[in-house]
Amino acid sequence: MRIDYISGNRAIAEAAIASGLKFFAGYPITPSSDIFEYLAEELPRRGGYVIQFEDELASIYAVIGASWTCSKAMTATSGPGFSLMVEGISIAVMTETPLVIAYIMRAGPATGVPTKTGQYDVFQAEYGFHGGLPIPVFAPSNPQEAYDLTIKAFNTSEILRTPVVLLSDASIANMFGKVLIREAGEIEIIDRRSIEILRKKGCEWSLDDVYEMKCVGDGYDIYVETLTHDEKNIYRPTTDVQRRLMWRLYRKIINNREVLFEYSFHNYGNKRCRNMIITYGSTFSSVSEAVRELNKNEEDFCVFKLKTLYPINEKIFYEKTRDVDKIFVVENNVGLYVKEIRSILRDKDVISISVIDLEYPDPDEIVERVREWL
């Protein structure tokens, strides 16, 4: 165990190696490229492989193929690259292929400002692929969380046999901070081959809808079926098979939302939280400064920071907001995730505070916008 002063992107790369990463495929794109660059130098020294492909389409399919050899695999990209990967991600959902995608958001749409930040892609990360099924999306707000949530992303992908998105942004990518780096023996590393062991010893995960994964090289005939298939991976284009398949793929994520959902609550010493700001990612640092200013007037603000964007644990939202008068959702976009929160807290006054900034939202602007509603 050691403490390093590293960037958010470097923290992701270090955590991926610690989690057992064996194969990385990618195509350079700002602001994710230094994940690729660091792994290209370091992963081969640890017995892994790094390959640059001709584009993001080839990269995601290579990651899927590597995963089916029971090698932990990942890629890293930004908005335009993720757009090219969505068909492959859909295939990974349907074939229940474990993999991790480090999605480092930047200012958009299109090429936007590649070196600047934004939180424009929260919907694409969850809903951008076809099929309408959920996948886990984790959102760090600093390098330490980038490290910790990367490990959680790999464990989640292995346990639930699903793609997982680690949704960061350019600000976190380039943010430096102290990160507690743990050695392999100090981290709970879960492998897809451990599923039966997890079932036998009992654990907090709901595993009824997760099938054991056999890989190429295990000595079995392997069927990786992208069409509607039955429990034996045989193509069966019938309504009853499609229903069973869709509901099972849905349940294995949703029934684990209590394990997957992470957050932190900050009341800044207030006895009561009359007003709440909900935020996520790099915007949290601006919100923290804004709340300190707001509380100088005894306005009793607290902050509910989300580390998991999907799946949502509605129970936690109800508990944390039960006695709150007003809820503000601060985002560096036109007001996106606020729609998810409004769909849950229908009896609450949920106010969108959209502060678009190519760096960090200005805390003074957040204070001004919030006070307009007070």
C-alpha cells in the first residue's frame, strides 16, 4: 500500500492493472489518451497486452473477443468514440460479456472542444446503445474515486457478466490528487470463474439471473449468440424466449442496485438539511465551495453526491430527501440527470441548475442561481 500523487486518468490505469487487466484495445482520443499511453508502457510488463486498432469499432470488438478467452479486458474513449462503439456494447449486453469502458467526457456535441470538460453524455452512457437494457454507470469526482470505482467496475462486470461504464470527464482526467494505491493482495479481486464460489458461500449479490461463463479454451463448445437465444444460447425467435431473456438481463442489474449504488452525503455541520444540492462528477468541487458560501447565511444546505448514476436506488433517494424543502440539481450541461431525479421524487420541488463551463462551474454563479430560487 502506498500513496501516489497522480491524475484521474493515471488512477484509472493503475486500478485496472490492480484489478487484473490483461487486454486493452483502443484508439487515441482526447481526453482519454493518457490512459492508453500509460497502459501501453506498463501493462506488457505485467503480462498483459495493449493494441491500437484502426478505430473504435475494431477496438470494442477486440475487447469482446479477448473477454471470451476469460481475460479481463477494457477500452477507453470519449463521446465521438463511444458513439462508434454502441453496436459493440449492445452485442456485449446481449452476449453477457464482461468488459469495462472508461468514458472520459469532453465538451460537445461532435468534436466540440476536445481538451475541455462537460457532463453532456450521461444519457448516452446509459441509453446510447440499442435494446433498452440497463448497464452500471459509475461517476468519480476525484482521482481517489476514479481508482476505487475502476476496481468496482471490474468486479461488477465479472460478477454480473455485463459491460460497465466508468464515466469521468476531462477535469477529473487532468486533476491531480493523493491516491491510495493498493497491491493485488490488498484488493478484493473477483473473477467470473468465482461465481459458483460466491453462490456457495453466500454474498450480498443477487446471482439467480447470472449464468456461469465458459470461455474459449476451457474445453467446451462455446456459443456466443447475438440473436435472441434460450438458456443454452441456441437461437429461438419466439416471444416466450425473448421475454425470459429480456427480463433476466434486466433483473440481474436492477436486483443488485443496492450493492451497485454508491453515494456520499455532506451536511457541513448543519443540524438540519433544509435545502439539498444533488450533483456528481467534477462539478462536486464547485458545489462544495458554493455550499460553504450559502451556509454563511444559515441556509442549511447539504450535498448529496452520486457515485453511481445507474442503476438508481430509489430507496436511498427517498430516505435522504424526506425532510428536505428544496432540491437543486447542479450539472455542467443543459439539465440532463435532473430528469431522472424528477421521475423518482415526484412530490418534491426539484430545480435544475445548469451551469455550462469549459473548466469547472463557477461557485459564485451556482450561489447566485440558487439564491434566485430561495
